[in-house]
Amino acid sequence: MMNPDERVLALVQSEMDYMSDRMTAMLEQPGNPMGVEMLRLDNAIAYFSRSMPWPLFNHVKGRLSPDDVEKVISFYEERDRQPELQIAPSLYEADTLKLLAKRGFYQSGFHVSMYKDSFKESDARLPDDKIEVRELSDDEWSTYGDIHCLGTGLSITGRDHVADNNRLLHDRPGWHYRLGLVDGRAASVGVMFVMNGMASFTFAATLPEERAKGLHTAILRDRLLLARQLGCRLVVAQCAYGSASHRNMERVGMRIGMTRSTWSKL
């Protein structure tokens, strides 16, 4: 069992691992069409995409020192982009936070990192025999794009872009895409990345009309079982505090590992 400090470091590292692999997959495409760049510091990474301006692809993970702050600010200013900083409070010194505030950053939100480091057979029990969870097949990327967009409130016009962006990862080592079906209908998706004995639940979504049927819990249990089969010692996921996702994660035995704060530029 990890002590709390070790656990926070592991949670942050798991997020850096999956995000770095995701961005590397895009960077390696011929001509780097998404304009991906990464600034690697001693204990942090700044991510940037020219064609995708959203915080998901333009943020900093890890621990910044006071000396790192100006490097990060310059990196994004040179690219005309406002970054988001994802901060694990216990890893940061007051001097760094004061400097960020002085340079116009403020705490704009919170996110919860959940974890599980012990597994049992009941973790994999599906909530309903009408639900099936299996690996997404190569001919189901349009289905994935539909569920991803509709389940997160994105415009369905972005379906092909979302599908293509995730198809890049499907055959990379460590990535697993799961499809949840209810009464044979594709209704939910979940993604997991495994590296160095840690499994990150990087994404999940359910069609609005299929919610409250146990699909999210089923996708969680399925990935827990897969992580166990792959020999993972730690499972990590993120959610909004008090959300339905948070409650479902607690139902399958996950616990709060840390509350991560989000810092944005004024």
C-alpha cells in the first residue's frame, strides 16, 4: 500500500503518462497536422496543439518550480494560447503559487482524482444481465464518435474528427477501447491506458437517452477487471466532485486520492 505522498505522485504520473502518449501519437502523424508540441520540464510537461485550442490539449501537468513558471508562460505566449494549469496542491510550494497569481493566474476550478489499489472478484460483476461490455472493433469508430459527442454535449458534426483522433490510439500499446451495449444497442464507451503497472481510466461517456441503466458502472467494472488481468497495481480516474461519475466510482470501491485544482489565466 502506498502512503499518501507516494499515491499523489503516482496519480499525477499516471495522468502525465497517458496524456504524453496521446499527444505523441498525434505528433508522429506525417507533417504533424495538429501542430502538437510538448515542453518537457524536470517535473512537468506543457502540452500544445495548434489546431485544437481547447484546454484538453493545451495544459500543464506535473509540478512547476518558480523557475519553470516563466518558461511555461513564454511557451504559450509565443504560440498565442492561454493554457490551463492542473495542480496537485500537495506538490506545490507557496512561492510557486504566489508567482502564478502575480502573473495573472487564478484558481478556476477543481477536479477529483480517484484511485483503487486492491481488487476482488465482485469488482467485475455487471449490474444488469441486459448489459454487455466488450472491446470496440475496427468497424465501430463512427459509433464511438457518436457516443463520444452526444454523451459529452459536443456537436455531432465533430464525430469524424473525434473518431479519427481516437483511432490513432487504438493500436498503440497500452490503449483499450471498450463498448457498452444495453439490449444489444451500443450506448456507452470507456477508454483505459496502461503503463508501468498503472491503469488510467481516461474517458467514458453514455448516450443521454441510455443513462441511469447502469452502463457507466458496467464500463467501470469492465476496466477494473481488465486492469486486474493485466497485472496493474493501481487504477486512476478523474471526475467532478459529487457527480454521478464520482458516485459510481465509489460504488466500485474507488476512493479520493487527491483534489486537483485548475488554474486559468485572467
